[in-house]
Amino acid sequence: MEIDHDLIKQREREVLRRQIDQKYCGRDHCRFMLPIAITEQESKAQEHFRQLSFLSGKLGRTIVLPNVHSSHLGACRHFPFSFYYSSEWLERNKRFFNYITMEDFREWISERQQTGSIPTSQEVVVDINPNFHFLDKAENCFKDLLDYTDRPRKHFTLEDPETFSKRAGNYTEILLNALGEETLGQEYVGQVNPAPPLDVISLYYDRRFGYIEEPQVAKPLTYNDRWIHLADQIANQLTPYVAIHWRMERLDPVDNMVPCAESLVSKVQSIEAQHDQQPLKIFLLTDYPHLLRSSIAQPESMSFKLNELKQQHHDAIEYVYERLDVTVTTLQKENKPIPYNELPEKNWNIIPVPPYAKPPDSSVLGIVDKLVAMRAQYFLAGKPTVCGKQSSFTKRIMEERTQAYETGDSNIILPMDIFSL
């Protein structure tokens, strides 16, 4: 009887594959959801990630924790998920989904490759409008690590009204069907029948609102302890203080800036008059450059460009620090000392924040500032479309503070108020 050596090798390879998958997934066949790119900045991007985590669980897939950088989430970003976040939310929701770190996911790919069982994958784009191009520049750094053979990129568009009542059908069920094994199996154009299992969905995700109905999905991710401890230190330095979030980017008309600054100063002075203890400090969170008009100043938001700054922005900030003693943060950078000689002699105090990474990721300032604002005794924000831009960043601070206030946190005196015209 002739021995079929190829069949023996194939079976040996299959045994090894199963052992590797058991090691990394606890089952005979790993099935992953890999977020190559997620649109929007950190506050919103983490909302999308939470939706994807629950969706992955419903699909029977393990979510790969995306990397982070520049206030964005995606598989090909510079730093691991843990640079921004702790694992608390993930562990708390393990009954809904499984997750794997990017480091372990890459190890799984490597071990599979060594046995000759290169994991299969397909690129899938889920968006709200095919004419939007937010993800066009997102590169897939796994192109040479996974096997995309005979699986063309799939594009799935689903409109995204905010309210459930305006949606046609159950969006969770629609997405489960679109990303399900049967639907994606129909996209396979190879000769093997049936189609080989799809190990990894390489996902490009562009949505705005949620659809998962489990209440746990609404709970925010917990930040890494290093940022929490740093925020605690800054809050202790400032207490008692008023935190002010003023997002100036693309505010129209820009002529509102100085009148809004006048309103802000008046509001703060009113709070100070009612606060009968020690003087209040002012902590300002803004996308306006924290180093003002110095030679190394840049807007603090990734989407706010230096050439978008107008004289009205400068005049508004100047009006504020001429009347209030303001504190802001800035990221410490090697070989780039803070140009104190180019900044006001008084009323503009700067707290340097260590980056804890090389090269520095400026977006960690947003995380630290957000946490400091959550700890303030008072919190103000510009009225959307009048004195500031609508912001999920503000919403996150407001929700955290309101919850603390309603559960009896005596540190929170004013959960939120707005300044307007």
C-alpha cells in the first residue's frame, strides 16, 4: 500500500494549527476581528471600539485590541492599546466578548506561519456613505502577514441616523448578517469548495452612532493608571478650581470669540463671588495653542490647523488671561524647552506633562486634561455652535461629573454650566 506523504503532512499541519489556535483562543479554530482603522478621535473612537467589541462577541469572533496614537485607534498605530487604557472595562465585559492583545495576535500569526497555515483574511469596509473618504489613506500593515488570496475587499454601507426610530431594521442584526460567515463566504472567488474558513476580518470602520443595546456598552473605557495618577496630582495642585472646556475649532461666526470670552470671564467671576472659601484657580482645556503665539506653538487638536487661527481667537484668549489666572498643560519634549520668555509674565501658568513614550504622543494631553476636568469643583463649557464646537469630549466630562454629583461626591459643586452670548 502506497503511503500518501502529502496527506500525512497535511494532517500534521492541521493538528499543529489546532494546537496553536487552542493556545491563543481556547478553541479549535481562531476567528478574529481586527480593527485596521476606526474613524474619529479618541472620545468617539473608543465608543466605536466598544460597539465593535460587543459585535465581535455576537459574531463569535475575538476582538484584537487596536493600537493607539494621535488620538486615534487602529491596528497600525504606534503604541499598544494599554498606553491609553487599562483592561478594567475589557475584563468587566468578558461574558460578552473575548479579546486578544496586539502582541499576542502577532505571535499567533507568527506561529501559524511557521507551520505553513497562514491565516486567511478579508478586508471589509463598513461605512455610512460611500462618498466619504475618511479611511482612504489608512494602510493595512498586515497585508504581507495574512492571506487575502481570492477574497476581494468588501464594501458595506449602512446609513447612520442617530435615533433608532429613524433606522430601517435592527442595525445589530443587519451588521451581524453583513459580517457573518455565510455572507463573507459568498465573497470568496477561489476554486476550493466549500470556501476555506475566514480567520480574520480586517475591518475599516466609519460610523457615528451606536446600535448595541446592552447597557454595558455605554460605560467608557478606563484610562491607564499613569494618566489617572497624573491627573490626581494636577487636581491636588489646583484645588479648588474651575475647569473650562473651550473648543474653538471651526466655530462660525468667528466674531463670536471675544463676546464669548467676555461671557466666560463674567461667569467665572460670578462663581468666584459665590465661592466663600480660598480663591479659585482656573484650569483651561482648549484646542487653542497652550503655548499661545510663541515660536513653537501649535493648536492642541489634531484637526485644528495653525493656518485656521484668526485674530479673533488670539484676542479672545488674551481677554481671558488678562482677567483670570489661567493654568494649562503642555507636553514635555526633549530638546524643546518651554519658551517662557515668549509667554505672559503672569496669569498663564503651564504644567508640563511627561509623555511616557518616544516619540511623544501629543494626544495624551487630551486624556490628562479630561481627567483633570472631571475632578474640578466647577466645570464650564462653551455653548455648542455659539461659543464652542459640539464635542463628545465635553459630553464625556459632563456625564462623569453628573454621575459623581448624583451619587453624593462632595468634591463636585457644579457638575456643568455653559457660557454663551
